[in-house]
Amino acid sequence: MKKGTVLSLKNLKFTDFMAKNNILVILIFLFILGLAAGTFSGLKISVLSEYSDDYLKRFISERTNATFFSVTLNSFMGSALTLLLTFAAGTSMLGVILVPTIFLLRGVLYGSVSALLYSEYSVKGIAFNAVLIIPAAIVFIISLILSSRESIKFSLIIAKMTLPGSPSPNLSADFKNYCGRYLFICLLVLASALVDAVLSCSFLDSLTL
């Protein structure tokens, strides 16, 4: 096979992957964009800086001298609130705009909190972020990517119903599938909360800021 043909096949596979996973690609791009914006601008915007500081204080206070169950519950409820907003946004036509915005803002928050930790607490802040925040955040972001994709897809189904001449989909069946996928995603959020609880109960005392 000629070299040009091999390159064409590789480009074709990449294009095919992008076409099939365009929502995921956009969401990941938005998260990286939000992360960068929060990291480089979080300390310069007073409202965002204050919110990040409050978020960090709540994070520490909810885990200081707390039981494993308490940390798990608080972490799960906090993450579930974001998931609920994403779920609700997906049930309207505005979900196409609202869901990516929620995802972008989550990236801004993580970036701003990281910038605050690194600038205020130096090496200890880096260790705090790496051990106590990032591991659980990675699991939660995966669940949020999946939930955001489902919400955007369902929102697009609703939006298409308003177009003249468009066939009426079985919205009841689609909504059942939508709810079922969210139930699975809730298990990932629970896994994130458990990771949070394990790490907080094990290392918070030694990494107190």
C-alpha cells in the first residue's frame, strides 16, 4: 500500500471519529477552555476569586473531623446538584446552550481553585490539589461529560420536534432511556464521592493548609 493511501485512511478514521463524537470533543474543548480561563484569570476577577476561596473553605470545613459517611454524603450531594442542573437543562430546548455553559463554568471553577492553591500555598497547595481534589474531580468530570452529552442529545430531540414537517419521535421512550442513562451516571458520581471520602479521611490532617 502506498504511503499516501495509508495517510488518507488515517485521516478518514480521525474524521469519522470526530463526526461520531462531536459532542464529546466540543465538551472536552470547553472544559479545557474553562480550566485555562479559570487558571489565568481567576485571581484577577474578584468575584471568581472570592467564590473559589469560599469553595476551598467549605471543602476543608466539611471534611475536617468528619466521618467517612459524612464526607461521602456531602460530596455526593454537592456533585448531584450539578448533575441535577444538567439533567433539568436537557429537558428543554435551551439545554443545547445551558449544558455546555454549566460544563464550561465547572472548568473555570477547577482552574480558579487550582490557581488559588498554587499561588497562596505553593508546594503544599500543589500537594493538596493533587491528592485531595484532582482524583475525585477526574471521576466526576467523566460523569459530567457523559451526562452533558446525554442532555444535549435529548435537548436536540426536543428542538427538532418544533421544526415544521419533522416526524414526531417517541419522546416517552427517549425520556426513559435518558433517565436510565442518568441512573448509571449517578453511580459514577457516587464513585467520585467515595474516592473523595477515602482520600480526605486518609490525608486531610497531614495536608491541612
